Amino acid sequence: LPRLGLSAALAIAAFLGWRLLLQSPARRHGGDLAPKAEESFTLTLDTFLHVQQLRKRRLRAFCSRAGKVTALPSSRDERASLLPSLRVNTRLDLLYCQVPSAGVEEWHQLLEKLEEENVTLPVPLPYRRLQAKETRLSAFNRTERKAMLGSYTKVLFVRDPF
């Protein structure tokens, strides 16, 4: 149920982001050439859905090549550079990478709001549920990290250059 709520919130946020993109900024920027080029471009629902399908296809192709990530890199240097950027939400069973300049702070605030909701699961979980305030994966021990990497939903927030 928390994953369904998270998915719905992400879908709503993506839809609202697209609504903001559809509003033409050409009137606000006098000498900027990019908004003038956008004036002749009209984004229809069909175009939007087609672009989304292409993105999903590309993402699925990449993920199927990369395989399921259930362990950290074996190299100590790679692990040391990756661990500080990995965040954990134990209530929503979510693991995400904090990428600079991708609006992760806004996503973090959204996840905090979702975490504040009083959501109870209707079925018992097959494993002990962690309820930790810590959000960095590096704060957990090796056994907990392995369990989180194997069972949590993993997300990477990126900024669309469109």
C-alpha cells in the first residue's frame, strides 16, 4: 500500500511538472532565443504519450542489460564514493540516489510528507520492518544494507533536459 501511494504521488508530480512545461515561457523572456523556438512547437497529448513510451522503452532496455542490483560494488573506492549519496526511506521501503542539481530536495520533502501519513499495511510483512530516522544507507550495518538492496524499491531521480 505505501508503494502504491508513492507511485501515485510520483505520477501526480510528473503530471504537474508537464503542465508547467506546457505553459509557454516565451512572453517572460524578451531576448532569449530558446523560448522563441518553442513558440512554434506544440506539445499534444499524443506527442507526450509517444515520448513517454520511448523513454520507458529505453529505461527498460537499460535495466534489462544492467540486471538487478542487489549488492554494492566490490571496490572499496567505488563503495566509498557511492554510499554517501544513497538514501533510504525505511517506512516506504524505498532506496534512492541523491543526485545533485536534480531536484532531490523537493523529492525528499515529498517523501517526508508521505512518511507522515498514517498508512497501515493490511497484511503482515515476511521480514522485520525497520523504522529508522536515519536516511543514509551508510548508517546501516552490512546485513541491513544487503537486505535493503535486495528488497527495497530502487529509484534514481533525474532532471529532464527537455
